[in-house]
Amino acid sequence: GAGVSQSPSNKVTEKGKDVELRCDPISGHTALYWYRQSLGQGLEFLIYFQGNSAPDKSGLPSDRFSAERTGGSVSTLTIQRTQQEDSAVYLCASSLARGQPQHFGDGTRLSIL
Amino acid sequence: AQKVTQAQTEISVVEKEDVTLDCVYETRDTTYYLFWYKQPPSGELVFLIRRNSFDEQNEISGRYSWNFQKSTSSFNFTITASQVVDSAVYFCALSEAGLTGANSKLTFGKGITLSVRP
């Protein structure tokens, strides 16, 4: 079956622009997570969805970051007014339920010029 | 707060050597899960194993084995007879599930870069 799908795989944009990153989880997985991986900070949790609700947004670094999930499936992470420190690989993961293994997509490599 | 420490940063071995990757964790929950993930040069994070806090039985799966010890808060991973294809970054991770019905977000260690030379 299909794994977690993320798009785009690479995104280069100018500082100050908005970007949208998409995640299509494994079918039937109710839990969806966004993480960020950068050289300096390692792997960091951003936000968790259970169904369409986001009970934990504690990892979002600023109010420029937001995310939504619709239909209990696809999720979009939006970064407004991008800054150079937003450059990182953004990873999406999904799992059947909390505590179950999280399966990761290939990530979106975001570069802010 | 939960924390995962992988004290080793880089390990280099020659093919066929055994190698152990160390992981130490901190949590106040009595119910939690421990994971190992592998990230090869291609970049995708691959799930290897999950253990819950009530299951200290160690496991061997092919060339891989895991040693979970609650007394020392350690969850170490051993590769026997390493191969070049084992070269990757290995992450240990923890998720809490007990006290607050937490969301089971993963807290990762910094990762260990394993290089296996032919």
C-alpha cells in the first residue's frame, strides 16, 4: 500500500513569501504529526492531529506557522512571511493510533533565500 | 519533560564487526514507548522497532537485537555482523502515553551516524 506522501519534495522561495506544504497520510491512519529536521536543532515536533483536531500545537515555533487537516486525511502546513531560519526538512508522519509506530514521508526540503 | 540522549555521535566500523548504539531516556510517565528509527543517506526515516514500558523482553530480529533496561533507563540497539548497507543515522525516540493521555509525539535523540566500511 501507499506510504505517507509529501509535496513538494523541494521548495525554494524568497524570504517573506508564504509557503504551503502538503501531507497525505497512510489511509486509515487517524493520527498525523508534523516534525522539522535541521542541522542545528535535530528532529523537532511541530503539531499533532487526531482526526481533524489539533490537540497539541506546542511545537509550532511562532504564529507564522499554522496547519490544518481536512476530512481526517490530507494536512497542510503553512508558513507565512518565511524567514531564513525556517529552512529545514519538514517531515510528516502518520500512525494508526497514538503509541503506534509513526511512519514518515520523504519530507519537503524548504530553502529560504 | 521527556528527553532522549544518544551520547555517541559518530561510529565507524569495518564490515562484519558488531556495533552497539546506546540510548538513554528520561520520563516521568510510567507508560511510554521507545523506538528506533534509521535514516539512510536517501533521507527517509524508517521505523525499526517499538517497545512499551511494560515489556522488557529483549528481542533479536535477524542481525538486529535490542536491550531494554528500565533500571538504567536504557534502550540499546546492536547490529551483528554489520554490512555497508547499515550505514545510516540511527535515532532513538520516546513517546509518553500515561499521565495526561498525551499525544505520543516523538522526542528524538540527536542521532548516531554509523559508517560501515568494506
